[in-house]
Amino acid sequence: MEAKINLTLEESSLLRNSLDVIQIQGKNAKMVANLQDKLEESIFQLQMNIQMAEEEKREKEAAKIQQLEELKSQEEAKKPTPSRGRKPKS
């Protein structure tokens, strides 16, 4: 039976580091090693999720900037160009 616990990156790292300092008896060594592996995998996944979320956010911001620049270019293109030195005939 397994339990699912949602931990932050900091919480997972704390638990993983604490496993390095506890006293382990022979019968528990394999279980602690497995727990260390699970926590390391969890930490890796959390770091990847954070990195992907940050990258997605940067991409969205870049797309917004590009869209604003395109709108600005379109507005500039719509502005009439002033005539140079020609006066209308009277």
C-alpha cells in the first residue's frame, strides 16, 4: 500500500538530506535506500516541473511582446505620411 503526499521542493530536499544523518540498522538499510531514491526522483521531477513552468511563462511573455510590436507596426503603417513642401493649388 502506498500513500501519496504532495511536498514542496524544499520539503522533499529536507527529507532527503535528513536521511543522510539518521542511524540505520541493517534491517532498515534497503528501505531507507529506496526512500532516498524515491525522494531524489521526486526532487528531480519537481525541479523539471518548475523549469518547464518558467520556460512556458517566458515563452508566453515573448509572444505577448511580439504581438504588441506587430500591433505597433500596423498602427505606424496606417498613419498618413505628411507631404513634403507641396502646397495645394489655390
